[in-house]
Amino acid sequence: MKNWTTAAQRCFEDYCERRRADLLKAGADPDEVFANWRAHIGEETAARPGESVNAEEVFELLTKLDVPVEPPAAAPATGTPAKPAPKPYRINIAGLILIGLFGVFLPALTLIVEGLTGMCASIIFDPLPTWLHAVGIGLVPVALFLTLRTLRSPERPLWKTTGWLSGLTMGIALFYAFMFSILTPFACMGILFMGLGFLPLSPLSALICGVFLRIRLAGVTRKEARPRPAPLWLTLPLGFALLVLLALPEVLTQVGVGMATTGDREARVRGLELLRRFGSEEELLRESYLRRNREMNPLDLLVGSCYPAPPIEKVREVYYRVTGQPFNAVRPPVLRNQRGGLLFSENEWDFDQAGDRVAAKLRGLTLEQSRFDGKVEAAGGTAYVEWTLVFRNAAQVEREARAQILLPPGAVVSRLTLWINGEEREAAFGGRAEVREAYQKVVARRRDPVLVSQVGQDRILVQCFPVPRDGGTMKTRLGITVPLTPAPDGLYALALPRILESNFGLAASLKHNLWLEGAALQPLSGAGAQLKNSAEGSRGDLPGSAVEEPLALAIQDSSPAKTVWYRDERAPDKPVIVQQLVPAPRAAPKRLAVVVDGSKAMQKNAEAMRALLAKIPTEVKAQLFLAADRVEVCAPDKLHFAGGCDNVPALLAAWDWASEQPGGAVLWLHAAQPLESEDTEALLQRWQRRPNGPPLYAYQFGSGADRISEKLASTENFHALAVLLGAGKDLGQLFELWAGRGTPQRWERVKLEGAEPPAGAVEGSSHLVRLWAADEIQKLAHSRKKEDRARAIKLAQTWQLVTAVSSAVVLETAEQYRAAHLTPADPSTTPDIVPEPGTGLLLLCAVLLLLLWRTFRRHAWRLPFVR
Amino acid sequence: MDTTDYQLNWTVQLRRGWLELCVLNALAGGERYGYDLARTLATLPGENVTEGTLYPLLSRLRLQGLVATRLEESSGGPARKYYALTAAGRHALEKMNKHIEDMVEQTRRLREHKERK
């Protein structure tokens, strides 16, 4: 069968179109007749030479059909008279202008303005939440234009296309006219009195134009026997339904948020389930940043009448519960203000500046350089590590760098410095409240402070301000006194601090330069950590992400002495502090309530956790509580994970079960807990009112803040288990001990009032006294006596420690220190990584200096520059 | 009116119904495809049946249920549409043939009666 040339096709179609009306009048089916003519021409031309049917052949054969035919452009002239060109249909110039203006131009302009500025999205509702909405709205002016063209230029009519499009786009325009219906009266008044308000009216104007053109189209096709447009009863609801379908996730998200923030716990759970199944994560994120006005469109009004709009904090909580990640851990949505600018840009204001939360990551702020310097005193069982951090800020505004840092188990911050004008300045240590007040005052004046405060057991919050804008840097140093931690296989380990949560990123080229002296070290955990041991110590470069995971270094070839002592030179009576390794309690609980966090972040640890739970000694009666949306008592193989779950209800249930009989305990295996729970007080109450109740052992998988542990840290029965190996491997050791295997040991530090050191004890360093002081402060902090608290603060200031009662701050000027009633640490009293001089050596230096001074005074008159 | 015009008009009116009868009779012997039918009818002397007339007629007959169609692929050209009489078509043809024979007979009788006078 031969192909037809385009010209032949055009010639044939033109002929057919002109015959359509006659054929209909004659009672025939025009399309059938056209097909027959086409087949007939095909039969006629099949035997002819040539590979395709050209316009001349079609013209020749059509002329035989006994009907006048217009010759094709290239066809030879014949005697057949040409039919006159059809007249345009009745859309007069006024109609054309009006429809062109209000049906085509105005909707197109509205779409462009909204797309570029997000004006409507910022104040009313977002009409373009997805690109499909933009396509739908874009179709409206296109359809109206095509319909106009078909009616005005019948030479190239698009009957079928316009028939479908006109109906569909009327449905779309109807939907938006409905959504803007509340604003319509105001827009009309605005036009009448101020000449403004055309944009909100564009859906309605497009709908009116669409109805008019549709009536014309139907009339013309009926009159001229053209193909009838697709029925309106089908296309209009289809267009409307498409938009409703697109809006459905948004509506369901609002309903879900409404349910998830009600007072009824069961309704909240159903709301979370609805959101996870049908909700729009994008919409939820948008709502977490910007609450939209609920009175501006009928759909919102409808939802709002059932579920009043919750506060934005509640929406943010719902976002975490649904997705398992805090709203500020993901890239902010593109939200624009009324002038089209981005609401959340790289230079957005940091609302948590100088606050006590780490909050959202700030773009452009990075940890650029990092180094660990330290000295291990293996025999003394202590180490001192200095972590130097250099922050860089690429944004155009000054930034505060904030991080929550997990210290090694039992460690304490004993030094803090900040580089101001190239000079390293020491911090002042004081009570938490006064130090924070001093910091906030200075931040308000945009000067140079750094603040370190404790936020939980072994957790500190570091805040530095300002990291200068446009690529400026800020350098600070944390000195940490660390007790060596008993590790598997009889080894002792030095754990390094790690970042749990930060508002800065890690620079792509970041490496942590590590240089530790005093012992040979080998990585016990920490991916990518490789160290070289030499006579100088252990050195190596750690990958940038190493500080976000557990990193412990095992001490090789040496172990701490059983008894170590050091004299507290800063106390008036100069007592001896003794540190001893004593057996740790190993009694297994009789009843163990295991609470497993059902959050999505725990999914990757599911297998490791099941293997661990199988190792719980058989003599321990264990019950597993899954902290999902509802508390579930289940078997290890029935664990399931979704979203971000509130663990406190499960902890409450676990406490109740474990406390039914004496000897109970709660083991809590969890991921980060970035949100507080409304039931935290109930949990605190249980441990505070029953101090001898079941202890809580908490083990965190992965990084991230843990607000619940921060709250529970004030209770004596809360124990955050040390994370040396990570991913639950440390728990194996605990279960081994409960099964009666191994000989656990722990440090015990005591003060011997005015006594001489015990016989056979090894002399340690002042870090031993710092660790004892930290222990004492922790005990005193739990006391309700005012004088005990004052003693705790005094002790912390004496030994320059960051504890539950004290913080450290570096200010810029002496005046600022005076105003805050703080005194910066004397550099000669702060710890250093160089060996501390013995007392005898210090006395010798003092005598030498005195002699030198006397000699100088005696001979000074001989010097020419002394008058 | 010119007698030539009058005759032309009369012929057109007569041919309108006559052509339907021809088509139905052509199909009485069995199904035929459109092109074949057109060729056959084109050979009728004095009828001058063109495709422009035939195909609309066939379409109308199909819509009236007098003929039925089926498509069959052709190796040499486009698919062929075969037309065949339906039962209603046969019944109609029978009546039409009878009616035309009666008309011719009556016309003949009228003419013979005039000649006898």
C-alpha cells in the first residue's frame, strides 16, 4: 500500500471537510464515506507507477467523484471552479478582544506572576503546589486560545482537540474559581474602587470565557455538521475531579495534622497513620515552616471547621512523628514572600541564636578544620584531650555555630579557649545561669563569646558567636579530662568526643588531625581511623565523618595502676585524692523490661538488636515493649519501625511492669529523641518518687540529640550506657556480666583528708583531682541544700569544670567579665598537654627568679637606660 | 422551461431511486467490495454512476440496515470493505423489484391502450 504525501493528505481532507455537510444531509455517515473514498483512491493508485500517492493524483481522482474540487497549490489548473474560502465564525472583534484579554492573557499572566513570586502562596494558599497544577492552569489559556483560533480560522480547525480541552479546562477554571470564591467579592470591590484585584478573578473570568466559547463551538459544530465536541458532562467533571484528586493529599494532610494534634491519644495515632499512608510530606514540611491562613479558601475552611489549625510547634512535632526526622534536618521548602523573595534563604535569620537548642542546620556554616591533641597517662587511668575546632561561614550574615557533643563516659570539660584577634583567651567558669546571661548579653552586642554548658549526662552544648560572614573563620578549643574506660578483653580505652547534633556541616575536605602522646593506641571502633604509633605517640588523620560516630582507641601494652593518688593543691587543707579500680556491681536484674524505640531510624539496627535480645540471660525474666505509635508488648521477631515515635509511654509501661516486683530494671534501646514528650513529667515522677525503683539503662544507636535523656539525667536511677563500639555491640558485654561472666571494674575516687598517700599507690596528675571534683559536684548537684549547690559551684570554679551546675564562657574584654561578675581562668592554672611541673620544680623556678630579680635591682643603676 | 432541461431534471429524479435498486440488485448475487461495485455500476449505459454518488449511497443503505459490511485485508492495496445484503435488504429488494415491474407493466398498458384508440 502506498503512502500519501502531506500535500495529498491535505488535499483529500479539505475535500472531505467540504463534503461533510452534504453527506450528513443525504443521511450518510461522512467518516465512513471518507474512508471509502480513501480506499477507492488507494485501489485506483495501487497499479500506478510511483511509491507514493501525490496531491495531483488525489486531485485527479477526486474530480471524478462528481463534486467540484479546489486544486492543490502545485496542481495543474483545471476548469473546475474553486470554492470560496469559508467565512470566520461569528466572534466579532470586541468578543475577540474581551476573550483574549480575560480568557487568555489574564490567566496566563496570573500563572506567570504566581510562578515567579508565589504571591498567593505566601498570603492565601498555594495554587501551584506541584508542577501538575501549573500544567493544569496553563492549559486554560491555551484551550481558550485554540478554541478562538478554531472558530476564527476554519482553514485549520482543531475540532476534536478543542472539544476535549474546552471541557477539561472549564473544570479546572471552575475548581480555581471555587477556591478563590471567598476572595471574589473583595477582588470585585478592589477593581471597582482601586483598579486592583484582577488576578484573583482570573479563574472566574476564564470560566466565563470558556462557557461562552463552548456555546459557540457547540452551535457551530451542530450547524455545520462538524465533529461534535466531547460531551461536557464528561469533560468538565473530569477536569474538576483531576484538581480535586491533586488537592486530596493536601487536604488529607491537613485532616491528618488536625487528628494528630488532638487531645485524644487514639485519634492522634489514627492521624499519624493517615498521614503516613496518604499525606503529603512536602505539604507537612511547608506547614512546619509557614502556617497558612485557613480562612481563605473553602477547602481549608471545611477542614478548619472540623480541626482548628494547631500551633506550628505541634505541626513540627507531627512532621517528626510521621517521617522520623526533624523538620529542620531536611532542606527547607521553597516558600516565597509577597515580593517573590525566598522566605528561607541561605541568609535567613537564625531564630535559635544564643538559645539552648542546636536547631536547624545553617547553609554556608561548616566545620573547616579540626585537631585532637592529647596526653594519655595510662598508669593514672586518665587522659587529657584538646579538641580545636575552626568554623567557617560562607553566608552573608554572621552566624552562631552550635553543637551538642557527647563526651567520653565520665569525662569533664576542664578548659575552654577562644582566639580573639589572633590571641588565645581563656574562659571564665561560673554558675550556669550567670554564665549564660553573660553570653547572651554579649551575643546581643555581636561580640566574641563562646559558651560551653552541660545538657545531660556526658553531653555538652557548645555555642560560638560570631563566625564572621563572607568566609570568615572562628577558632575555639575544648580541653577535656577523660577517665580511661574499661573495654572488652581486659583493655582500657580512650573514647573521643563526638558530635551528636550540630547546626553546621562538615567541610568536604575536613580531616581530624590526631596526635596523642603517652601510650600506643589502636582503634577499637570508628570507621576509617588509622593511627601510626611511634616513640612520640600515636598520630593519624581521621576522616571528617569520624566525629559523628563512636570512636574509641584501645591502650596497648599498658594498663592503669590499681591505686593512683594526687594531692588537691587548690584546697586549703591539700587533701590527697585517691583513685581505685573496684569491682563493679554485676547482679543481673530479676525482671528486665526492654523498651525498643519503634522509630524509622532504628530499622537498620533491627537485625543486630534481635541478635542482642537473644543474648539476655535466660534467668532474667524479660518483657519487650515496642515504642511504636501505640505501646506494644511483642516478641523480638515482631518488631516494626515507622516515623519518629514517642518512647515515653513505652518507658512508663516498662517502669510499671519492672516495678511490680523487686529487682526490676528497664533497658531502653533507642535512636535520637529530638522532641520532648508530654509524658516526661510522669516518667520523672516515677523515678523521683521511687528512688529505689527500677534503674533505667539507656543505650543510644546512632547520633542525634536525646531530649528525654537530657531530662532524665537529673535522676540518680538513670544510667546512659557508654557507647564505645556502637551499633549495640557494647550491650553484649553488659549481658555477659549479667550472665556472671567477666570481672567488671569501675573507678572510685575518694578524698583522704590530710592523709598521706596510700602505700604502693602511683602518683597521678591533677586530672585525677578534676575527675574527683566532677564526681563530687554531681553528688552535690542532687542535694536540695542551698549551701551544697554553692559548694558545687565553688568546686567547679576552683577546678574550672563544666558540670551540671557550672558553665564556661570566653568574653572579649575585661569590662565584660567585670559586668558579668566573672573572672577568666589564669592560664597557669589550666591544664595543658605538656607535662605538668612538679611542686619542687616550681619552687626551684621561683627561687631562681627571685635571685635574678635581686641581682638586677643591685646592678640596675649601671645600665644606661635605667634612671 | 426548455424541454432539454426538463428531461435532465426528470432523469436526475428518476435515477435517484433507480440507483439504489441497481446497487441492491448488484449485491443480490453475493457480497462485493466497494471498488468492484463502483467499476461494475460505472459500466451501466446511460447511468454515469460515479464514486462520489455510490459511496454515500452505500453508507446510507448501511445506516438503514439494508446492507452489512465487513473488512478484509488486501495484499495489493488498502483493506477492502465488502458489502452484502441483509435480510431486510433482500426483503426490500424483492418489494422494490416487484414495484418497479408493476410500474413498467402499467406504463406499457397505458401506452398500448392509447395506441388502440
